[in-house]
Amino acid sequence: MKHVLVLIAVISILFFGYGCASKPVQPDPSAVKPSTGAPTKGQQDPGLRQGQISEEELARQSRDRERERQAMEAARAALFADILFEFDSYTIKETYIPILAQMGDWLKKNRSANVTIEGHTDERGTTEYNLVLGQKRSEAVRDVLTKAGVEARRLKTISYGKEMPLDAGHNEQAWVKNRRVHFVLDEKR
């Protein structure tokens, strides 16, 4: 009997002594003030230490950076849009001169960027003729950019002739799109 009482005492001590210590303390619901949500401007989230940023703020900053990156890419794509040419010509249309000037200004400000200027033609004519015409188109654009102050070493020209059409159609609408200079921007970081 004495052993049974000692055993019950030990079990009670273990159960109550350790059991109570591991139970979370439940606050009195009437003593807790309702939360108003995120801290107001000038207040710090009480769960954060000085200099830490909340998850919501990090997510907002990430979204803002992504929007800014997308806006910059869209602006760059618009700036480096294709230049179109008339049939059998490598003369740059007057409407493209201000666009090329803006492109030149951007390249002068962004000295780590290099550009490949691709000359393209429509499908009419021989392969050899179209390769020469595509090269003349890319060189004409390069000449305008170098006159605008862009170093020639940063401008690579290449001709694809009729080998890489933008539009595979066999009509005037397709041919207009295919008579172009296309820009490939290479930004070294």
C-alpha cells in the first residue's frame, strides 16, 4: 500500500508539475484590446524589432519593383522597335530619324549596352541580293546612330536577308512587315 501511495504521488507530481508548465496561458478575453490591423503611419508593428520590415511591406516593395521592371522593359521595347523600309530600298524614312536620335541618346546614357542591328528583307529577289540589301539597311541605321554619338564598336550589323521573315505570308501586308531592321539589345551588368 505504501508503494502505491508513493507511485500515485510521483505520477501526480509529474502530471501536474510538468503538465501545467507546458500549457499555454490563455489571456482573459475581456482584458485583450481589439486589434486595429496594421500599425498606422509612424507606428511600428509591435511584433517587429527596430529596422525590420513587415511581410506586407516586403510584398508591396516586390510588386513595385516588378511593375517598374515591366515598365522599363516596355519603354525599351518601344524605343528599340523595328524600323521599316520601302521595297528595294535602304533609305531610312524621315519619320524614323527622331526615333533613332532617341535611341542614340539612350545608348549614350547606357554605355554598358551594345546593339546588334539585324537587316531583313521580304521574300522577293534572290538570296544573295536580299543578303546585300539587308546588310545595307543595317549599316544605314548604324551610320545614323554613330553620327548621333554612339561608338561604332557597340553596334554590330548583320543581314538575314529573307531567311527570317516576321510574317510568313506571301502578300504586301506580310512584305511590309518583313522589310525591316530589328534591334537586339545586349546589356552587360
